[in-house]
Amino acid sequence: MIWNHFNLLLADTVTQPNPTAETVKMIGTMAVMGAALYFIMIRPQQKKAKEHQALLSSLKPGDKVVTSGGIVGVVISVKDKNVSIRSADSKFEVLKSAVTELSERGSETTESK
């Protein structure tokens, strides 16, 4: 019997959640998830794009590069959008954006040719 009265007392003290507080909690959760998405996915990609742009702007004749197609060659000349590279006995003209990696910087003697 005592438990029966105790349960009735507890039932009277239970209240409905505040809808405004629930909305604020939901918006806060979404903001935290958005910030996590930015710092985990978007920011590293932007950093990588900036590094790639810096690589492309610093290309000089004599630099040894690797293209996105896997061609390894030495830069002969650099134009606005294109780069001429020599690989073995072949000469290629590729887009600057196709250059993915700079293997080694050209020496001063190569640049003076």
C-alpha cells in the first residue's frame, strides 16, 4: 500500500519536457556535427588544394615531376596552363593540374640552359 501511494506521488512530479529547450538542444547538436564535419573533411581538403596550387606555381624548368597518369619526367618549360616535360626520349605537353608531385628540384645548372 505504501508503494502505491509513493508511485502516485512520483507520477504527479513528472513534467513534460520544455519544447524550447529541446529545440535548442537539437540546434546545438547540429552545430557540433557541422563543426566536426568541417574540421574532419573540408578543412584538410582545402589545405591540400592550397599546397597543390603552391606546387604548381613554383614549377621551374629542370624540376623532376610525376603526373596524375604516372608519367615521371623533367620539366622543360612552363606556360600559363601547360607544362612541357621530357620522359626518356619522349616530350609531352600536359596540363599543370596533371602534375601531382614534385620528386626533386632542378639544379642550378639545369635551369641556366
